[in-house]
Amino acid sequence: MKLLKRATQYTTTTFYSPTSRGYFKKFSIGSKSCFFSTSSEEPELMNFMNYLDSLKNFEKSGVPKGAGTDSDDGFDLGRMNRLMDRLGNPHSKFKTVHIAGTKGKGSTAAFLSSILRAEGYSVGCYTSPHIKTIRERMNVGRLNRPVSAKALNCLFHKIKGVLDEAIRLENGCITHFEVLTAMAFALFAQNHVDIAVIEAGLGGARDATNIISSSGLAASVITTIGEEHTAALGGSLETIAMAKSGIIKYGRPLVLGGPFLPHIEHILRDEASLMCSQVVSAYDAGIRATINGLSMFNDRPCQSCDIIVQAERDLKLSIELLDVKLCMIGNHQLHNALTATCAALCLRDQGWKISDGSVRAGLENTCLVGRTQFLTSKQAELLGLPGATILVDGAHTKESAKALVDTIQMTFPQARLALVVAMAIDKDHLAFAKEFLSGRKLDSVILTEADVAGGKARVTPASLLRDRWIQASEELGIITVHNGMAEYREMFDDQLVTSLTVLEHKTLLATSKSFALSMKMAYQILRRVENQPGILVVTGSLHIVSSVLASLHELS
């Protein structure tokens, strides 16, 4: 079987590989799969986006050491409070559920918002980052839709004078995220939402979202504690836990997702005790969630789950939901759904009307872009990869990599795997690679690059990613074929057509700065074996997921 033997149905374009030794000299692929780019914002938002681009953006440049800690190096919450005061403190006009955690924040926020909408509440939901448009960060009302370009533009021009004055008075120190956060609160107040679900950006204690007072907080949620943004959050799991515990407010309930290491949970519970906050943990006795099986729905897998809550420790919460059909698949998503259910029950305990039926409907209606998302067969064809099963997921930590590996194993236990990976520079590339390599046999891993927050400052060079994957394979004793090895050189000639039987028991590691080329390479490697299904997994960052989805938007 020859690699790239099959021709696509589209016209071809020749790409030249950037590899230093020139082993991939040229590569012809269907033109419909060539143009991966980030989608541009609506013209109506051009002035707003230019305004934001003039501000310091730590998502693009990286977060300074200690920025998220409650210390002299930490972000200045006083600056954020002064900005909100100039805007009339819109965040004080509605109740809020505040969510922090290393992983699972966005999914938990999506589940909870959906539950509240199912009950009929007008909900404001603020999350980050976005996939295709910045409007995704702010959902408002009774429908799960991003704020319209018109509404966002009108709000910007309404408060621009206040923002300009605040930036002047703060000597230009107000950031991209602070302005977005202030605008989200202003938008929710303007629309008279019943409740807002707010995802913390970094940590909790010094995050711009942490201006919510005890009186304005309905509940706080901490999903997980893991090693991400370690330098920015103090250097250890313990300091990360302390930073995230900063969202706990006096007398307001705390929902814990987890699982947490015992001493980390002890830190969180101690802080809750100091704040006289009642605690419910998704791992408390009497609380459980199980997956019963998988099925296909609308060309995508879903999982049937049971969720049972009989909490007795601090709060008395109760619900029994059998055969809940979740479109968000994987054990980690089931646990995020359980965490959101516990948060909804905390609200019900405070007098909010939330029926069992609304909890079920909200969970079943939740679908979040870029999280364990299987593309449809039509979408695969649009990308010029007909017949491919494509999974996109923004996993970028050791923990999220393991969750993704487990999900793939659960949904397609026998399928062959090809990965396309791009990551930000400040992630633990080695630990991420080890989770995938130790999970199951990989046919290929194509290391590529994708802009982070629209810039290249935080992009990890594909060659550096390759070195980390080589190191991971050597430490695990896994055989790979990679640049610099004789087997690798023998696989490719000028036309890139030669036998790949050398890969029978090995994993190919390859690099390309071209994302389109990387996708096509992975696709053709999977197709070299007839009648044996394969999964093409795009992961490592929500930004690489954005590249896939943006291209679909342009091609559709």
C-alpha cells in the first residue's frame, strides 16, 4: 500500500514541507482542505476588536510569574473594582454562580447554564477562551446563543467613554480581559438576567472576575486542581488550590468537583470553614454517576448515564436521574454534569425553582464546541477528508489528555489512531505526550503549529514538540520512527510514495508548520489499511480546534 496513492475529488495544490532535512519535499492535497485559518470577526465589530487589540492581552503574550496569586505580584483587583464602580457596578444587579478550576470550568458552566435556561430563567454566561468569535464568551437570555454583534457593538460604544477615562486614570494598565469582563457584567445587567454563570479566567483570588461580593454570590464552584499556569499561581498544587479558593465567599455554599488529592481538598475545605461556607462534593457519600452505554445520535455518539445525588453532609440535596442522554461524552464530562447538577441543587436549596425535569433537559441539551466533539461525515467531506472519523478536543494538560484517551478508548476501543497536535509554549508538553503514548498504540503523531489568541508569542515550534514526544517515547520504552532515523528517511521519496509496512508496530512522529498538510498526512496514514477504522484526533489546544472549525465555517 502506497502513501498518498489515492486522489481526492478536488483539485490539487502542491505544498512544500518546512522540515529541515527535506524528507517531505512536496505534498499535493485537495484544495478544499488547504485553507485553514482563524475566522475573522464581523465587520461591525472591527472598531471594538481594534480597541481590544490595543490593550495588554495575557492570553496572547503569556501570564507573568505570580500574577494569579494573592501577593504583591498578583493582578490588581482594586483596578477592576474601580472600573466597575465607574460603570455603576453592574455585577451587583443579579446573582452569580462563580466557577474556578484547572479543567472542566467551561463544560460545567455550559451544563449549569443549560439547566437554568430549561427552567425558563434568563441567564448570562461568561466563559473563555472563544473558538470562532469573541461573542461566544457572552451568552445572554433564555436561548443558548452568543451575544449578537449588534448588541456587543452598541454596548461598546455606549460605555467607550467610561473605558477611555478608566484607562487614562489607570495609566494604561487595564487589560484585554478586564475590559471583556466588565462588558460581560454590563451586558448582563442591561438585559436584566435572573442569574449569571461566570467562569474565572486564571486562578480565582486575583482574577478579574473575582469582584463578586458575598451578597451577590449564589454559589461558588471549584471543578479540579491541576498543574497548569503553575508559575502564575505560585509554583505548586498547594498555591494553585489557595488561588482558586479565593472565589469562596462568606456564608455562600461551595461545590467541589474533583477528585482532589486529600491534602488539596483539605485546603479547600479549610478555606470554606473559615468563610462559614457549606460544602457539597461530587464525591461525597450518596452522590454517584455512572455510564450505562453508548449510542449514536445525529451521526455522533452520546452516552446514557445515571446521576444520583443524596447529600447529607453540609447540605441536604436530593435528585435521581436515570438514563440521562449526554451529548458531551466521557467520564470527565459526566463528572462535569454531576458537578453542575450539585450546583443547581444548591440553588434549589436557596429557593430557586428548578425541577428535576429541567435538570435532565438542561444536561441533555448541552453541547459545547471543541470539547470531545466528533465532526459529522459532511464536515469531514468539507475538509477534503471523506470518510474520516474526526474528533476535535481542546485538551492541553496531562489530566485532560488522560480524559481524552479514556474517552477514545470507551467510544472506539479497537480503532487505529492518528493525532494532529499543536500546543502553547507554557504547557507541560512531556506529560501530555506521555498520557497519549502510554494509553494505546498510535499510528502517527503529526506535530504542527497554531496561533494562540491570534498571535505567535505563545506558539510552540513543531520541532520542539517533536523533541518532547521523542523524549516521552524513550522514557516509556515505546518505539517511534522520527526525523533523523534511517527508517524515517527510507519511508519517503520525492513523490512521497513508498511502503509504510515499517510502521506496523511503531508510531510515526512527523512535523509540519502547515496545519492543512498535517491533517492530510494523518488522514492518508490512517487510510493505508483497508477495512480497519481509524480516528483522526486534533488536540493540544482550543486554538488548533478553532483552526478546524473556522475552516468549516469558510467552506460551508
